[in-house]
Amino acid sequence: MLSALNRLSVERLVKFVEKRIIKKQIASAPFRDDTLEGVRMNRITKDGQSNPRGKTVRVDKGPGGLPILRISNEHAESSIFTYGAHIASFKPKGADEMLFISPYSKFEEGQPIRGGIPICFPWFGKHETREDLQLHGLVRTKIWDVVGTATEADGSTTVVLSTHDDEYSRSIWPHRFSIQLTVFIAKELTMILEVKNIDDKPFTFGEAFHTYFSVGDLEQCNIIGLDGLQAIDRMKSDTVYVQSGDVKVSGAFTRVYRDAGKHVTLADPVASRSIRMEQDRLRHVVVWNPGEHAAMNNAEILEAYKDFLCVEHANFLDAAIDLNPGETHRCKLVLSVLSD
């Protein structure tokens, strides 16, 4: 299953990732705290317990043997796969899990993880010209490098992951790029995505945080903050209309809300909470759930469609990003839980 990753065994692969972390931390001046020692000490143990010295990041074997970073600090717990730089969970102290991971997800090389927060790049949705390519780009199925980790003075944790173009990506999307995801795990979850054009010519790309939220009752949820926006109903031949009031989801639902504001809130009365989303430099919001019929025909979802709602922040369509050589584009998304 992991043969393409330098044909390493699962155990050797995890050690390889640990060495990557250590090597990158030595070279990365901003990550100045005790995490180098912490990563060395937080070796995988059979019982899976965290290091008694209290370091906040450890490397573990996740489902399918994929390397995963497990973060635990005084504010929250989180887990991040190096595969796709995929945030799989975020649980603030005293609160329930924010994110949804499908119990039917395939955790194997070449297959995206279903749920959590997939990073979409350099396209979002279907490829414009090739039906044979996976949805949402090229980086969801790459092993990312761990640039560094840090425990901050306020007790929060910073994790930085990165990847770049390679021969395979250039065979599909002929551009040289580097992309970095910085994650801050505190009372809220903050993500900063940076794309740099390291080519000698301009390129245009799409990007998104494709967030799967865990919900108590899908049909009782309201999405607040999209009232009055122009919307595109993908389930009705891209019919364009103006949203009136809060958004409620019923049945198969795929809608794009253009030029959304800074804040959107998912109100989940059954779970007795609201989730606040605050974005910077992400223009559109996509709300998606497959509905019963499509879900029951998707082996990765099935009846679990009732347990999640995707509220995705994206730059695509008319909001795709043009980037000149040497330029960097940054976008930011902050997620926080509000108790009702």
C-alpha cells in the first residue's frame, strides 16, 4: 500500500518522517522552542501514550499506517496527517469534536482522505479539461514535509508543513510551485495557506479549505452570514439566484455563495453549539452535502451523510488567483466553537 513511498515499511516511514521533522527544525530559525527535543522524545509507543515530559507534538501511525502528528496542549487536541497535510480532528478542551472523518474513508496511497480539512490546489472541484483526474487538485495525495513545530508562550502549538511540484505534478499542471500550510492549535484552529510561484512564468490556480464539520442534525443546521449574496445552484444547472435569509440544507445540496464576507457561522442546535468561520483572502463559500441517494451510492460515505456538512472557503471560478514569478499568495481561515 505504501510501496511508492521509497518502498519503506510503515515503521521505517514513521522514523523517516521523524527525521524530516528534526532536520527541518534545525534549519528553521523561527521554530526556536524545545520541539526538537520533544519530537525526539515523542517516539511511538505501543500504548500510544503521550510523552511524560509534556511535549505537545508526537508522531504516530494513523489509519492505514499513514504518519500522523498528534497535538495535545492546554487549549485543544488535534491530529494532522502528513499525507495531504490533512487536518483530521480538532477538539477544544471541554468541547466535542469539530470535524467529521468518514468511518468508510480509505486511508491508502493515491486515495484522498474523506473528511477533516482537505487542502485543494491547484484546482477546486473538477479539472477544467480532464475528467480522468481526481477532484480538487494534486496535493491531497502527496506526503508533505514537516517544516517545524513550536510550543508558544500562551500554550498553543504551531505546526508547519510544506510541499512543492514534482515530475508527476508537472506532467499534469506544468508549473513550479511551493505551498506551505501553517496551523495554529489553540482555543481556535487557525490555518494559513501560502502558495509561491517559483516558476519563470505566471500561473493561475484555485484553492480551498474543504472543511467537513461534524453536525448533530443536518437538517436543523443553519448557516448564517450568506444572506443577500449571489448564489449558484450546482444541482440545478448552475442556476443563479440571490440568497434570502439563512441557508438550510435538505437533500442533495451544492451551492456556491460568491464574494462572502469575513464571517460565516454554522449554527447546530442539536449539538448545542455554533462554529464561527473567519476568513481572509478567500472569496467564495461552497455549501455541500451529497444527500441520501448519492451518499448511499458512495462507498466512502453511505449513511454517514447525516453526520456532516461541508462549508468550504475557496478561491475558484472568477476568484482564481493569478500569480507572477516570485510572488506569494496567502489566505487564512480561523475556526472556533461557540457554545449555545
